[in-house]
Amino acid sequence: MQTIIITGATQGLGYYAAQTLARQHYAVVLAGRNQVKNENAASTIRRATNNQHVYAMMLDLASLASVRQFVNAFASRTDLPPLLGLVNNAGLQIIGPTEYTADGFEMTFGVNHLGHFLLTTLLLPHFARQGRIVVVSSGTHYPDDPFARALGVLPPAYTTAGELAYPEPTTRKLAVTGTIRYATSKLLNLLFAYELIRRLPALGRADLTVNAYDPGLMPGSGLARQQSGLLKWVWTNVLPVLRLLPGVGSVQTSGPLLAGLISDPAFADVRGKYFYFHRPGDRREKPSSPDSYDLAKAQDLWTTSKQLVAEVSVMKKA
Ligand SMILES: NC(=O)c1ccc[n+]([C@@H]2O[C@H](COP(=O)([O-])OP(=O)(O)OC[C@H]3O[C@@H](n4cnc5c(N)ncnc54)[C@H](OP(=O)(O)O)[C@@H]3O)[C@@H](O)[C@H]2O)c1
């Protein structure tokens, strides 16, 4: 048996990926910020799959201290089989006023990118050989994604990682700013994934694979939870009708496909790819946006992220 850690598996895409992996007889760690919701999800999956090796562990990606505590708690467990996979799935979109993490970073940057950056880099020594990392991105990272535009999500805007962590006040509408930050965070996921691959040999883990996944538009998921009443209603009740269109999926179909990137032997030696399948049996990959391969942006993101997590660690000790 081997262990898979998946962030944000209380509901949505992560929940269905975790359920699939539990069915495939992995030990699955649901890493989540709400212990009650997380434990409920774990026990539902245990019952549904008859796999008792499904565990809920506390991880709040909006707190770097929580990320460190999670990794320490994980490393000290002696009941878990070797770590095969990490799925960086948790994500949020802020529609109202700017929110900040416990460490003072803009929330979308902090949760969707920085918390996962620290989690992944701290976990590297704990992987078994040939481990796999999958990062969940989104079509919204393209500057011209038709679904994103139709839903009012604006294109990503990478300035500098420092500015994204501590954004200047803006006069734009809050919802508009929120969607730009979300799309930008999904670009950061890709910049991080590709930079991680380049750095793995120097980090002593050239054996690991890293790939990115775009689950397609999944109307009905919790991602629109901060939207206004009408938009949320449309997201939950109207948009699911579009599932027959290419590019539109569901958490129930994309979750198992995400799980396959960790468990399917076909992906064992595949690295640096951007997959976008959301129909059973699909194996499609394509280039992500030109910006996602920008080396200068990737290096800025990596070095700034490293500094930010180190500064917080020093401040906590002081
Ligand atoms: N929905 C779409 O159309 C779509 C399209 C493309 C990509 N994606 C990506 O798919 C991924 C999953 O999204 P989803 O649609 O399944 O959304 P969802 O239903 O809202 O699920 C998000 C998950 O992330 C968790 N989470 C949020 N903040 C967290 C934090 N600070 N620490 C730990 N966990 C946290 C949530 O936990 P709680 O239960 O505690 O809130 C929940 O389990 C995201 O990365 C998203 O960007 C979604």
C-alpha cells in the first residue's frame, strides 16, 4: 500500500479524486482546514469504499505555521505506508473585499500558491522513489479562455510575485479584482510546477514527476461560493446543463481523472505536461499559455516564495 495526500478534499474535485484513490486501495490523507468537514468527508469515503485507510489531517493553507505543523505531523506518523503522491488541489476565489492569510499575504496568492509551495517543498524528502506530484490549474490561466470570459473571469496579470503577495489598493470593482487574482493564481500553479521540475535534480529528487491538470469548467462546485445569489444559482442550477459541451465537465467525472494522474501506470514517467481531459477515457494534453513557460516569471516566483516563507518562519521565532 502507498499513501496519497490530497489538499481540499472535503468537497468538489478533491473529494471525488480522494474517493477514487481510496477505491484503488491507496491510503489517502485528506488535508483540510476544517477538521469537522474533513473528518466527515473521510468517514463517508471510508464507508463508501470499505477502505479504512482514509485519514483526515489538519492543514490550513492560509497559515504557513499550519503547513509546517501538517508536514511535521505527517512525518511523525508511523502508521502510514510510503508517500507516493501529492495532489495540490485546494483552491478558492475571493469575490468580496481583499482577504489576507494569517501571515498577511493576499488570500488567493497565499492559499492557491504560497501554502502549496511550502507544503510541496517541505514534503520532498518524504516521498518514496518515483513519487508523483499533480498541481490543479485551470483554463482561466489562458489569456483568451472563452469560458472564463463568458463567466466574467478576467485574464491573469502577473506583475511580480512580491506585488501579488502584497497588492497595492486598486480602484477596480472587487469582483473584477478577485477574478484576476484567481486566474493569476492558476498561472502561478503552472509556473511553480514547471520550475519545480527544473529544480528537482538540484533538490536531490530527480526521480519525482510533476504534472498539471485542468479539470474543465465544473459548474456546481464550491468555487463560486462567494458569488452573489443569482450568479451562484446559475452556477449550481443552470450551467451544469452545458456539460455536453467540450470544455465543460463535473467534479464527479474530473475527480477520477485527476486521481488517474497519480495512480495510472501510464503516467509513471510523464513529467511537465498540462492535461485537460474531462471525459472518461480521455488522455489529452496540450501546451499551457506562453506566460506559464516564462523562465523569468518562474524564477521570480520561486525566489520570492522562498523568501516569503523564510521571513515568516524567522518572524515566528523572534
Ligand atoms: N470549479 C471549476 O470550474 C474549476 C475549474 C478549473 C479548475 N478548478 C480548480 O479545481 C480545484 C478544486 O476546486 P473545486 O471547484 O472543487 O472547489 P470547491 O468545491 O470549493 O473545493 C475547494 C476545496 O479547497 C479547500 N480549501 C479552501 N481553502 C483552503 C485552505 N485555506 N486550506 C485548505 N483547504 C482549503 C476547501 O475546503 P473547505 O471545505 O474547508 O472550504 C475545499 O475542500 C481548485 O484548485 C480550482 O481552482 C476548478
